[in-house]
Amino acid sequence: LVAVVGCAGDADELSELPEKDQGTITTIKVKLANDSPVDCSKSDTMKATIRAKTRTCSISGGKVGVSICRFRPDGRIYAVGGWDHRLRLFGRTSSKPLAILRGHEQSVTAVDWSSNAASSGLLATGAGDGKICIWRAFPHSSKSSGKPPTS
């Protein structure tokens, strides 16, 4: 299981954080010992490790942070909508930034991938500016099944 968490808040509050933590998202890898219900009294049922901490925006006044995060249906890429009006795409395994998409005039508050996004690359974003943007990003980037495409 991979989870992504974002840092959000007023620039004044965030500036009090260590510089390496300001305007970041953190990718966390979680391993469950088995499929049984989690028992918090046992220390071996779940282990979480920080995989990566990635800067998403810089603090230059106003509000910065993450408003939404969505994984592509195949889990290989995730999209992060920011208060800085941008959508950022990251690779799940490396947490490397892949793209920054600009098109909104207010915070990106909604992201949804097409059910076939691994092959089509389609995703939609919405923001407080009332715009809905349709993007095509990294089509045909799913793992090959070893089978030829069907028509």
C-alpha cells in the first residue's frame, strides 16, 4: 500500500516548519503483516516507512499546499492538485515529479482519472474558478501485459 500526504496551511505557519518540509508531499509505503484486522497493541502488524518527500511548491506569500491527490487506476502515476492553481503528476515507485500542468486560476480541488487512463492518459480537474480542464498525460504508460493489443 502506498499513501501520499500533503502539507497545507498559511505561509506564516508553514515557514515555521523546517525548510525541507515546507510545501511538500510525502509518499509513505505501508506493509501489513497479514490480512487480519489491525491490532494496535501489536507492533508487528503494520510497518510504515517514508519512501520520499518531494517539494511541490515554494512559499512566497499567501496559502500553499495540497488540496487533493488521486492515483491513476493502474496505480503507477498520481496527480496532486495544489493551492497554487497547478496539477502535478508523480510516478508512484520513484515519487519523481513527471509534469506540472497549468490551466486554473484558483486552487485545484477536484481530480479524476478516466477508467482507461493508463492507455488514454485522460484526466479531468476542477477548481474554484469554475473551470473543468481535460488533460492527456502519459497515455500508453501502463505495464505491458505481454499480449498484443485487441481491437
